[in-house]
Amino acid sequence: MKKTLSAIMAVLMVVAGASAFAGGSKDSGKITIGANIYNFADNFMNGVMKPELERYAAEKGAKIEIVDSEGQQAKLNDQIDVFITKKVSVLAINLVDPAAAKTIIEKAKKANIPLVLFNKEATETGAMASYDKVWYVGTNSAESGIIQGEMMLADWKANPSWDKNKDGVVQYVMLKGEPGHPDAEARTKYSVKVFTDAGIKVQQLALEADPNWSTQHGNDKMAAWLTSSFAKDIELVICNNDGMAFGAINALKAAGVKLPLYGVDALDQALSHIAAGEMNGTVLNDGVNQARATLDLAINAAMAKPVTEGTAWKLAADGTKAVRVPYVAVTPKNYKDFQKK
């Protein structure tokens, strides 16, 4: 993807700007943040975002409590009630069900507590507009699918041998992730749309969802596909996150099969798989900056300041009250740029 270098620079500028945030003053020490992760079993949320939320809150001098909602919306509702009873200064919430955002927003509004939703965007019409103290931090869900699709398209064109049956059609299998999750739905649609927009036909051989986006699920489904009636027809493996991709890689290696495979998140293990030639690309889902933006907005909101004051973040111009952190393509050519030094 030709925009990779400029995109990397943009991310680095955001990191630098975020580091200059001035809102973490001595007043931050009076702030308590009630936060959750929708499910600690999620590689990305628990492995990237949770540690950064904890680290960055400590850096800013704020107190944070992060609970595990275990993939249960009812449990999250109860956790919100507990946070309200504890009189936290602000809520930072990773929705379990994006279609149940209104319930969370109404609870925060009734208690007059500012609320920052992160990583999972409310899908209910009017939910964000129903409370003047709610904001969202995340991504443009379609962007990750588009970037992944552009990587796959470029590689498909550069490797004619990938079209095993020489029919000009991309026969693919897909590990989708959580049904109804905005990212899962958008990645499923737009990664493939890049091919069709370029005039290349596609054929979906199999698609499987997993509410936990898990490595075990990726392994089990890929192993099943490799013993199916269509096994010999698979030309491309599309994974909507790296966790499921790791499982698919394990199954492929166990079967002695090599196929083009792509993920999303750019976890450290994914970079190692790219280095080993076991993964063709992934997309940086910048959880570190999502965590920082979430806390920057939360701290400002708790202080009754404009939420982006003193930060590098900007609210989207579309009226969604959202800060959107950009995705970046990670390929065999640039993966070293993203490895920890």
C-alpha cells in the first residue's frame, strides 16, 4: 500500500502529540476511572489495551479499576451500577453488545457521570446524541478491511501461482470474529470488496464466526476446513484478527500446508509469523493510542474540560463525538518498524 510510510508518520505524530498531553496535572490524582474490558479472553483487548490503560492512568496520576465483563452484557450492566455506587469520576467502557449502548448511556446520564466508550462503537440510532457527556474512541471499522484487502489484492496480482486452479477467481475462507461487532462486520465486507471493486471475482468457501476471536477457534476451524471436501480449493485465508490467525497458522503447519494468510491487530506474535514467512500481512490496530486517547478524554471530562483540550486528538467532523485512531498496513517489507526495540 503506497500510503504506508505517510500513515506510519501520522501515527508517530499522534504518539508524540499524545505524550505532550497537559491534562495529567496534579488534579488527575483526584480522579477515579471505572473501566472494563468486554472479555479478558480477547488477545488484543487484554494483551494490548488493558496494560496500556493501567500504565497510562498511572502516568497521568489517575486511579483506574478495570473489570472483566466476561462477554456478558448483563454483567457489564451490574458493573456499571457498582462503579456508580462507588462514585467514580468517569466511566471508560468497552461495550459487550454495541446494540445495548443506550442502557449504559442512560445509567451514566442518570448518575451525571461522564462516559467514554472505547473500541466498540454504539450501533443504536441516537444513542450518542442522548447524553452530552458521552464520547467514543476507536477506529473507522471499514478502514482495517480496506487496508487488509489492498494488501491481499496487491499480493494476489504479484503471485499468479496463488490462483491454484487458474480460474481467475479468489477462493477464500474467512474467520470472522464476533457476530454483530462493528469491526468484524466491516472487515468481512470491505476486505473482499477490494477484490470485486478491482474487477476480480471471489468465492467464499467457508466463513465462521467466533464471539471470542480466539486462537483455539481459529485452529479448530482451519483444521476442519483442511479435511473438508473443498480443502484443495482454498487459495486464501482471511482472518479478522491476529488471534484467530495464530490458530489457523498452527493448523496449517500441523497439516503441512502453506496458504496465503492475513490478520488484523499487528500483535508481536503476528510480526514473528511474518518474519518466519507464515503470515503475509496484518493491519496495525493501534490499541496503545486508543487506550491513551480514551484516558485523555476521560480525564478531561472528569475535570469538566473540553475533552480534547491539551491533547493531539481531534473529534471527527461527522458529529459522532468520536476520536478515530488510524490503522496501518504491516507487511513483510515494513514489519520490523513495528517490532519492539
